[in-house]
Amino acid sequence: MGGGSNSGDITKALKPGDRVVMTPWAEKVFKERKAADDPESLCLPFGIPRSAPYPWRILQTPTHYFILFEGNIHSYRQIFMDGRKHPADLDPTWYGHSIGHWEGQTLVVDTVGFNDKFWFDYLGHPHTEQLHTTERYTRTDLGNIQIEVTIEDPGAYTTPFTTVGRARLMPGDELMEYICNENDQDRGHYSGPPHLPTDGLIPERPSPPARK
């Protein structure tokens, strides 16, 4: 598969009617972040709902699903499909603890237990360890999967919101070895506030929407 999320700015990929409204703490963090501090640019995991612009694959077994990523650190996610619940006491991690089930033709993945280190996008939208995501993977036709991710984090956002993306089937392609730290020539060029990777230009950062 390829694609599936808006890694540039999550506010541009929302379900109709949803809004991203940050808490005062999150607004402060968002405004103070620097491009050079983006964990993804430092070859660290990108978390959820962000993804790298490289192919990925879902591997299915009777008890577990695994998402294998070509990009970043060649990492993976595991999703427990055996009916278990989330443990009561989780050590915070980059991808959290995921349990899944099927609702008709939709794979639903519930994840908690995140650390607060990754960014939602290039612009630096933050989160806390209270983050709870619900992903819904629906195959809309032979070559496409719609991915909805509902984000709940009362520590960083005043209300839940849902991002919508589409992943495309890449028949005949295989995952290649990609080592982010090898020959990394980008890191020394990051400067200023977080920005979209568009032609090397640094646009003015959007102001957070006013809280109601």
C-alpha cells in the first residue's frame, strides 16, 4: 500500500464538520516548536496518524495483524486480534498498544498507551500520553482503502476529531530496505519553525483556531 494520511497538516484532512482546537498548553507547544526538532526528521517513529511517504504492508495471521513500514526506521506495528483488552498499566510507546476487530467490511483498530514524543504532522501538532486513537480501514474498491482516524486527547485538544485518508494498492511492488540514518543529508538543513516540505519554502505558520 501507499499513502493513507496527511503528514503535512492534519487540519487539511478532516472529516466534514470537524475542527482541530488545541488547549492552551498545546497551542504553546505548537508555537514554540522548531523544524530541527521533528522526531520523524531524526529517524524516529512517526506514530499515529502520521505516516512516511513510503510503501507499507498489512500482514495477517489468525491472532495478530502487523503493519510493516518501508520508510523511516523500517519499523512495524502489531495489532492484537485475539479478543484481548488493553492492559491496565502500559509503558508509553511510539505506536501504543493496539487491539482490533472487524465491523462488517471495516477493520477497527483501538490504540492507547502512546508516549508524547511524536508529532502529528510536519507543522508540529502535539499530543499527550492521554491520546486514544480509533482507526477504521475500509476497502472502498479493489485498489483503495479509506482510513479514518478518530483522535481523542483531552490534554491537547478540546474535542475529538477525525482525519480521513486513502491508501492505494501497489500491485507488484515489494518493500525495500530503507535505513533512515544512512547517508542522511537533510538534518543539517532544517531551520526555523516547522513547515511543509514544499520546494524548500517556509510559509507562514497558520494560527490555531480560536477556542469556543
